[in-house]
Amino acid sequence: MSSGEKRCWLDRSLAFASAALPFGLAVARAASSGQWREDLTAVRDLGLVAVGVGGGLSTALSQALSLLPLGSRTFRTALGSALALALASRLLYEMVRRLLLEAARPAPLPGLALLRRLRGDAAAPPLAAGAAPQGAADAAGAAPQGAVSPRLASVLAAIAVLTAALSPTWQREATVGGGAMLATCCALVTIALAAICAEQARHAGRAWIGLGALLGATFAESPPAGLAALAASYAMLLARRGLGGRSAGAPADAPVAGPPRRMLAAAAGAGALTAALLLAPLALRPLAPRAWADIGRALTAGSLAALDVASARTTALAAWSREIGVVSLLIAAAGLTLALLRPRARWLVAPFLALLALDTLLPARAAGVLSADPLTPLRSLAVAAIAVGSALGAHAAVRALLDTRVPFSRSGAALLVVFQLTLVALTSEEAGFAADRSEQTAAEVWTDQAYGSLDPKSAILVQSPAIAWRVWAARITRGERPDVLVIPIPLLDRGQVAASLLDEERKLLPLLRDFALSGEPSEFALSTLADVRPLYLELDPSWSRRLLNHLNVAGIWLEYAPQPLGASDRKLATAQSIVPIRRVLEALSVAAVPDTSTAAVLASTMRGQSNVVSLLGERVVAKSYLDRLRELAAQDPFVSGSRRAVTGIRQAFIARRPVRRR
């Protein structure tokens, strides 16, 4: 802390609470079983599979935490995100508290002299920057006459940190392994180290090298987070260099010279070396002894959008005004503006403004169901920036109320602090509904019914990448069903997937040749594979009627028989096929927090099965699946939009001519 004031017990207690409370809630809400949201990161971090560029730090952290004898492997990886949340909250508290103290230092503002003259206290001498106020402090902890109040700064800093750390954005990423929380923490550590470099530009050689290394590590973990950290650090350094020309005389406000070029070269070299060391394992991961290891380094989380919900991209400012309110956003805007007018606080608030500008230019999706948006770290940092602005605005308003000397000014200041405290309650309440993964076990139930109950040495033909990641994650975290051959159709042209599958099963040659030539399988290729392995698959609407005649509903999958099936064969399997779906529906209904991911996958499965049996003329069977789909829509509001469609389809079936009785 540059202010040099003595830290009191209140400050130390709030600093501990601002990190301990979010960490405790994140651990309590952490996923103890598999989740669709973290399947790709589990395959990347625990399975050491080369997936895109990123995850350099989370892979090492997940591998280290997997050695702890504490809970499941899924919980251990989520514990790393919770630890990153605690460190990010602690750093953010120090940054916000210092910014509040520097923004409260007396400094000439435009129009301030006219305002004092109108109030009649123009003759009153200004209070020195380090002078202590006279008289007892008020109930809110602020000192009269515009003096700096460390207690008020500590309280508002803790409120700002809890508002961000308990928000759905931060809690959603801190309760799963490999989320954006580690990248957010790295960006905040980089900004904190950039502040040291900005203050001692020519005498902080080690700090500059550390800053470069941190930037390289942040880029290795998440390129968008690295971009945000670089932009915020540059904004801070640029604002610090222009500080001295406006407030000469004070040592802290002296002109700051830029760093020598050799320091910048050393920092750039440290960043490049750190990023290369963390990303070097990507070249060695395809050599791991796994049949599906090399799936292509160009593959990213965007490939999971096959079943994901198309959510609109919105900025953090728009989301804050919609969920929290416009009043709080106006307070934040006023606080950021006032901090810009303060020369001592301008360089400290500059990185938060840069983060808001980046989030406005590169908005992320509101929430991903089956995948996370790569721009989620930008959203997390922007939420923190808005919380910081809200604390600045509230701090300035409280001090202005106490300086007006009007009746009930102290009560109004206390109510304003309480209003800021209500933001914590609003964000934490929503996070408890959206980010609690401790009770979400429907994904594991789906895995047991769809993957664990398959016949020995089965083969599954997967259309959606999300289901492929779910199956692979279950194999890695639980060691489940290594005998099952997983054939991911969208990934056959990635890396060495086709060659690896062919080494495991030679009868796949006709099927792989069909996909390479025409993009769809032939009846001969599927029947050849079904002769040697029980074959299960997802529906592809583009398949011909000849292929559909081989399909039979088998629980969550569609079973492909080597020969065409008749109506009697499908009727015998109808009763048994509903049992796995009913078990997943029961897991969704008993969960305290809706599992929208599993509900989306199950709804897509039931729609596909209903389409197959309806095209084959089995209207009674199709009606049973539509009834289950309506039951799912009644239990989960996520799929409630399909109720009218389900009702219309049922009416169409009823209106058709009934089946003749034999």
C-alpha cells in the first residue's frame, strides 16, 4: 500500500472475509460429479489431449491436485478454480482499497472552487493529504470534511469484491475445473505487478521480468485473458507516465520516466519463454497411448455448439443494467468519471476502464449450457471493473453527504452503504441458483444409462461433439468402459482420429471410406460393423429410409441391426427403451437446481427417437416419447418453449387415421 497508513483490525478482517467467503461458497457448490460444462477441459487437463491453444496453467494445476486424496477427480480439479477465486478476490480487495484511498485525496477538481464558494466555506483551509480528521468518525466509517477514511474504504472495497466474487459469472467458473477463473486470476496478478512496475519504472528490473513472465503464462492459459492483461497493463503504464505534468511538487506526482529498452526486451523474452514452456506439451500430447488422443490442435470449445443453446452476445454493462439495475450502473459511471479527474487515482482506474472497453468490443455469451465461451475471462474482468466503479461512486457520494452538514446526512450515508451491500445479496442469490453444481448429478445418471450400460465391446456412432466429450471425460475421470469404441463423426477429419480408430477395429474401413468420400454411411458399411460389434448411434436426419429400417430404439441410443427390422421387433423393445429415459427424468426432477445441460441433451434425444419411429409408422411409440418430452418440459423451464410444438405434434398424430387392428 502506498498510502502508508496503519492497517487496523477491521481492514485485516474484511480482507480475509473477502477471500474466504467466496472460496467457501465455491467449494460448497463445486461439482463432485461429471458436468457437461467441463468435459472438454477434463479431457484436455486430465487426459492430456491436445485441444486447441490454452490451458497451460490449468493442466499443470489439475494434474497436481489430482494427487490429493480428497473427493473425486472432478472435485479436485474444481478445487483449483476455487483457489484461483480466493487469490483473485484477495488481490482485487487490495487494488480497490488503494484506489478508493487515492481517489479520496484532496485535489482540485473542475468547478470545485465555485461549489465551495456557493456553500459558503471557501475560506476554510483545505485538509492536507495525510492529516487526520478531527472529531469522532461517523457510523459509516467516513471522516468529515473530505478526509481520507481507511475504514470506509475497507468496507466499500470488501463490498465491491464480494459483489464480483459472488456473482453468477465468477461462481459459475469457480465451481468447475478448467474454467475461466484461473485466467481471470492471472490477469489480476498481472495488473497488480504492472502497478509496481509503473511506480518504479526504472528501478524494478525483476518486476519487469516477472510482468513479462506473467503475461506469457496468461496467454498460455487463455489468449483473450492475456490480451486483457496486456491492454490493462499498458493503459496503467501510459496513465502513470502522464501523471507528473498535472500535479508537480509532490514526490508521488513527479514525472515518471519510461523503463529502459533492455528491461522491455527482457520482459518480452521472459513472456515468450514462459508461453513456450507452458504450451510445449501440446506437441507431445498426441503421443499419449490413447486411441482418440490426437484430435487436432485447431479444435476449440466452439465445436461444442452443436447442441448448445444459441444465446445472444451481450456486454457486461448491458447485463448489469438488466440484472442489477440502472441506478447502480449510474453510480459506477460517476465513480469512474470522478476517479479519472483525480490525478493520483487516474493511473489506478485506467486498467479497469480498459477491461470495460475490451468487453464492449468483444462481448461474450451470457451463459453456455454445454460449453464455455472463450471470452468468458473478459466478462469476469468487466464485472469486476463495474463493481470497482460502483464502490468509487458510493465512496464519493458518502463523503459528499457527510460534507454537506444537512440533517440526516449521516443516516443517508449509512443507507447508501447498505444499498451497496444489497448488491452482494442480489448477485449471490442468483449465483446460488445458477452456479450450484453440488446437487447436479443428472449428467452422471445420463452417463450411466447411455454409456455404462452398453453391451461389451460395443460401438457408438456419435453425431454431436458434446456427447463425445462426455463419454471421453467419463472414461478419464472414472475409468469407465474402455472397451467401447467411440466413433465421433464430426471429428473424423481431425488429427489422427480415423487412423487410430482403424487400428483398433479393422471393420471400420468401409465406414471411414464412406464418410471420407460422401460424408454419410452406407448400408453395407454400417451392417459390416454391426456384425462384429453391437452398434448404437444418434439420429442423422439426412439418412435415407433404407438406413432407418435398421434402427430400433434402445434407451437413449438408437440400435442399428445388421438386417432390416419389422414393426413387431420394435414393439417388443418399446417398454424397455423408456426405462433409461425415465431414470434420467427422475434425476432431473429431484435436483434442487435445474440441470439445463442434461435437459437439453435428453430433449434432443427424445425428439430424434420420436422422429425415427414416426417416420417408420409407429405412431403409438412416437406418442410415448412425446409424452416424456412434455414431462421434461414441465419439469425444466429450459425446454418449456417446446410445449406448443409437442402439443401440435400429438394432435397431428391423434387426428390421423387409427392403425388397423389385426
